[in-house]
Amino acid sequence: MSQTETKDVTATTTRKSVVYPEAFRRDSVAAWRRSGLSVPKYALQIGVHETTLYTWIRAEERPHGGGEKTPTDLDSLQAENQRLRAENENLRAQRDILKKTLGILSAPPESTTKG
């Protein structure tokens, strides 16, 4: 290429996605909370982008499965299963009552007079 020729180069930036281990994410959020620093300052300290740290914080604050922790031992799972079955039965009974009530209220009234 001579000095008079110019090459049209479009600058391209490629982002490499880094997958951080779950333990690192959890520990980073806990350490940030204890540090008292702002998110941008702490993110710079640990070497991640501030939006990444914000994402981790939001993910930790977000309730999982209705905000209740999932039980892990067998007794807790059986108790949870029994509770959910009872709740399901109760909801079905309520639904059936509402269906019957709606059917009664929607039925045309029987007239006592004919004609």
C-alpha cells in the first residue's frame, strides 16, 4: 500500500464473556455489602464491570419460587408436599363452590306465573 492509499478499517470491538463461578458472585455481593463502598468503586476493586456487580446484587435480592427457600432434606420435602396437597384441595373446593354459585346465579329464574 502506498502512502496515498488509505485503507478503510472499521474498528470492531469484541466482547469476551467471562463466566464467574457462583461462589465468587455470592462472595462478592456479600463482601460489597460489608465494605460500605459504592458499587462502582467496589467493582473496580475486584476487577469486574459495575453493571455486572449490579446484576449479581439484583439476582440475589430477587425472590426465588415465591421468596421461600426450597427445602432440601426429605422430611422438609414431605411436609412441604403435604402442605401443598392440602392447599390444592382447598383451592379446588373453593373453585367448585364458585362454579356452583355461578351456575345458580346464571340460571334463568323460574316464573311462578305462566304466560
